[in-house]
Amino acid sequence: MTRGTNARWIATRAVWRLSIALAVLGPLPAYGQESLPPSAGAPVASTGASAAGNRPGRAAQAAAAQPPAAAPDILHRDVLTGDWNGARTTWKNKGVDLASSLTQFYQGVSSGGTGTSSEYNGTAQARVDFDFGKLAGWNYWSAQIKAEVRFGGPLVTSTGTISPVNTAAIIPGSDGTVFAVTAVNVTRLFPVNPKEGKLVGLSFGRYNLVDALDEDFFAGGGTERFLNLAQIGPLTVLRQVPLITNAVNLAYVRGGEPFFTFSLLDPNDHSTDPGLSDLFADGVTFAPALDLSAKYFGKTAKHTFGGAITTKAYTPFDAIHQAIIPGPPINPVEPQRGSWSVNYTFRQYVVERAARDGWGFFGQLSFADQATSPVTTFFDVGLGGNGLIASRPRDEFGLSYGYTDMSDVLKDNLDLVPIGGRLQVEHQLEMFYNVHLTAWFQLTGDLQILRPNRPAAETAIVPAVRLRLVL
């Protein structure tokens, strides 16, 4: 992993730790001495040149005599469109790394919910990462730009649940064709002690916080692992932090792993607008997090403790772009400032073949205040990872159960007739298996069994098929 890529991960994953999931983040890639340029004091690798006269050594001569390796055929490429006759690798070596994908879904309610329905939709995503050390000699600087197009039918909403059953179908919008530039950010690294893997990362700009998730057992933004937003991150935090917003982020890394992160975020959702003309106009969100690594039974484990508090005034009925909130209230509810949430996440490898290769279990626990947040209690437990079948090492799988309870303030101020009675606890069970037919062609079967929070709705059975192409 290059230094520029490391810089990007500090920015994006620090944002996510400090904001949207705070309790669902995984480890950052290692930031040891090898991630820093030679100017930071790292040893320079031998190039094969001899010391006498700076002439090529035998290793270099032998390498030059070898014919260039043939490009892999279409079934063995990492991406569908290949290396573009070498242009892709050339740009990356100069500091411009391109990545894109197309993901399509067919999903529906086969029984239960508030009625049966099905929809086809999808998302096309393109991202460019810039390493300014390679581009302009600006060591420790990097940037990222990402654009997304959501297309097709609307999100399936006939489940009777508050949690969206397809995360990718709600970003940047939940119906029709919606285009947005969802990330434009810059990162600067400050080495503290490269030999011990200590550094500070500072980043600022616009972020897609779901895309920033980088977990071994869950996350994936709806395009790679679980579909339901509840299995990606607790809905409790959405009151304080929208999924696409502007932020300033700080991360301290020690021993090659993140230790403490802190973010200042605009609490308003800016999925389809830049958000610069009214930046922090309604308040600010503060979001710290602490990450601790451990070893249990010789396997890697992670603990994350996080929280968020915002100065913006809310009621539990105020809209959240990514959630389906019942309302309006039958009695006036006054907005209050100081909306907060706290959360904890644990991950533990059961089978660990190598770094980020294996599977294990995870758990999330989160609480939020009754006066401002529609969701006040959430927890889930699950299994996930890759290589469950020895002959299919790339294939991913997941099984997770989630529990979501809503604010008593919201429950006590709803007209109960349309929803069939007082809102109840929502239960989500989701399972998936993602077959990597090639490195760039992934086919996923997904099944969700949901007990809605609306008493009038029956248990919903929601199957889905997902096809993802890495372009």
C-alpha cells in the first residue's frame, strides 16, 4: 500500500470512526516506516545499480533482458477493463489512482410488511485518489474525489421498518436517477516517529461516510457485504451525523494503528449540494473515538468506543435522509439542542489466515437520547468475513441479528390509528453470500427477515440479488 493510499485511509476512516458509525469501525492499515517516503528517513531499497560508476548490476541487467509480462486475460484481471494498455499503471505510478464500479440490485418483499413489492436499482461509482508526493513533490499530501450515480426504481419501503433494506439505494438519493459528487477532501500527514509507526493525520473537505467504512466482517456500503443499513452501522448516530457532509478530522496513530480520532462535522445532510454557502449554519457535531487492539486466543481483536454530540436543535420527528421516520406528532414537540449518542463495537477473528484474511464475529451497542433521536437503542451481533469454504478463499459471507428500539417521546406523540398501535421493537435478521466469480465479477444472494416496528405490519421476508462489476 502506497503512502498516498495510507493518507487517504487516515482521512476517510478517521471521519467514519468519529461520526457515522463511531462504533462499527475496523482497523486502519498499518502506518509503519514503510508508508513514508525516503525523505522521512526510511531506508531506500536497492535498485540493482552497482556502486562503481552507477552502472546497472546483474539483477537489473537480467530484469531488462526479460520480455514484459503478458497482460492477464479477461478472467484473471483485477478489473474488467484491464490496464488500458498500461495507462492505468502509468497514472498510478505518477500519483493518480482510478477506481470505479457498477452495482445492480433486484430486491423485494415476498411476504409480510405492509404489502409485497419489488424494485430494480443500482449505483455507479468512480473515485480518483491523488498522491501529491508523486505528482508535485509535496510529501505527505493526498486528496480524493468521488462521484456517484444512483439509478432505477425507489427504495423498497413496504417492509414497515424504519431501517432501509438497501443502503446503496439511498445514496445520494432514494428514487430515480440522482448524481452527486460525494467526496472532495484533502489529507496531510505529520510523522511523529516513523520507526514506531507514530503519526498524526489531518484531513478536511466533503465525505461519503458510508463509503469510508473499511471493515473485515461487515460494512461495505451495501455494495459488497450486508445490504440493510442497520447491519452496517447503528441508526442512533444518524441524528448527529448525516452520511454525506463536510468535516475536519484529526487522527493520532501509534504502533501502526489508530488510537484516537476526533472530528468536527456539519450536522446538515449535503448529499446533493456542496453545503459551503451555509457551512455550520445550524451548529456543529463533535465526534471523538478511541480504538484499542488486542489478542485473544492468539487472534486479532478490536474495541472501539465512540460518541457524537451536536449543537443543532432537533425533535425525534425531524427527517433523516437515510431513515423512514413515522410522523408527524399529534402534540407539539419542542426542538432541543445537545443531541447525543454513544456506542461500542467489538470484533474478534475466529479464523485468521493472514492480515485481513479470515472470518470472525462482531457486535455493536449504541444508545441515544430520547428527546431528539428517533432511534435510542441499538445492538447487533453477527459473523462475517471471507474464505468460509477453503476452495473459495475470496468469497464473503455474513449473518447478523439487529435490535432497534425507538424513542418514547416519538412513540407517545404518534397517531396510533394509521400504524395499528404503539410502535414496537424492530428486529432485523440478514444473511448473505457473495460469490467472487472473478476478481471483478461478484454475485450475491441476500435474505432479510424483518419484524417491523409498525404493529400493523407482518414479519417481512425480503430476498435480493446483487451483481457488482469492478471496472
